[in-house]
Amino acid sequence: MRVVATAKDVRITSRKARVVANSVIGLPVAEALTLLSFTPRHAAREVAKVIRSAAANAENNYNLSASSLRVAHIEIEQAGIMKRYIPKPRGMAGSLFKRTSHLRCYVTDEEPEKARRSLVAMPGRSATSGSTRSAATRRRRPAQVRRAVEAAEAAAAAEAEATVPAVDAEDAEPADAAVTDIPGDEEELAPADEPEAGVVDGGGADETELAAGPEPGDNPDDEER
């Protein structure tokens, strides 16, 4: 059942009132009033008044429960304009328009086909209802969200690297161990035979004889002396 309340000739422009009214359409009456109480706009007070009036009409005239009421729709129409004038330089006058609006609020106790997400954490509501993100995440700016995502990815990559098992130095085979011996090359790579001790290549004479020199009797000069 839909119950209506009207506020006429409200001293507020229709454009400013629609901005506030659109933010509470589809919410329960209690949540809508709580949200409007923290809305820093002059139109929030006027919209809250008409919602309270519609809820009071439903409770007193139709015996509806206040806890089951929901803001179904809010109509805002432009009303009369009070024209005033303000002084200007050189003896001129400037026009000043004071606009008014008509506010009409509809509340109902019927459940909508698609319930709107709750904007206010009301007592008694389940924690799973509404958005799954935390309030701190919803308040973040796009740049902050991007930095948070990059930090999370970096942490995940570091954790993945830490879980990879390290290879022990003993288990790892050195590069030289991979070279295998080729049969038949041992003779070619073997060093040449070293000469025996006391033998000098080329002369064939004993090294001891060359070092000692000729005997005294072999030189003819020694006989003449």
C-alpha cells in the first residue's frame, strides 16, 4: 500500500532538491532519515520532513508498521517564483529570483522486486547484506585502489618465490662433470717420455764426463811442461 505526503511552496530550488531526493529512493524510512541527517545540503532537511510526514500518515491513518515502510518515490515540482530586485551600479537594479518547490513523497510497505543496496549500517541488520567491500575500500580513490592492487600482486609474487624449493649446491652437477672421456685419446694426450737422468739430447755423451772435462794425460801441452 502506498501512502503519500505533500509539502508545498518549500523555499528550495527543484534542481537542488532532486539531487538529495534521488539518493534515498528505495531505502527503508529509518535508513533514509539517517542518511539525510548526515547529508551536508540545505535540501536534506526539507526532504526529511516530507518523509517523516508520509511515514506518520501510514502509521496513524492506515495502521502500518513503521519498520516495514520504504521510500517508494519522491516527486519534486517547481512552484512559484518570488521576484525581487537588488541595487546595481549607475542606478540600475538587478533581478533576484527566489524559487520554491512542491515535494511529494510516497512510502509503501511492499517489498520491491529488486531491493536496493543498503547505504547505512543500521543496527539489527545482518552483516552479509549490502556491499561486500569494507567502508575503507569504498572510500578509496582510483589511484589508491591501483596502488593497493599493485602491492598485493607484488606480495603474492614474493610469496610464490619463497615457496619454490631451493636447489642444494651438492646436488647441482658442475659444468666440468658433464664432459665425458673419449676412448682412444689417452695415447695422444699422454706426455712425451722424459730423458733419463745424466743424458743430454744431441751429444749422446755422459753429462758427468762433460762437466769434469779432459783428463790431465790427454793434453799434449802437459807433457812438454
